[in-house]
Amino acid sequence: MPVAKITEISATSKKSFDDAVLVGLRRAEKTLSGISGAWVKSMKVDYAKGKVTDYRVLLKVSFILKG
């Protein structure tokens, strides 16, 4: 029976929340192996001069522990 660990990461995109999620997961893949899913814990936008400048997400990423 596999055992999973969950870690939180923050990611930002200038495009969209969906893109911020992908940015976070792709970065997580560089140091975590066995990623099995993620939850969006929170979403936030930065706003300036009448428009959204950044989309931010806080992700809880789960990955399977080896061994």
C-alpha cells in the first residue's frame, strides 16, 4: 500500500489560474517524483491600474513516497 506526502507550493502566472496551476506542478516535478495530484487551497489576483496583473495559487501537492 503506497504512502503519500503532501506539500504546499505557491505559483504565479500572468495568464490565468489554470496556467498558474500548471506552472506550479511543472516546477514541482523537477524536485518531487511520483506526483499523484494537487488541490487548489487558495487563489489570489494582483490588481493594478484597472487590470489583473498576476494570478496566484496555493497548491497542496501530493506525491507517493518511495520504498
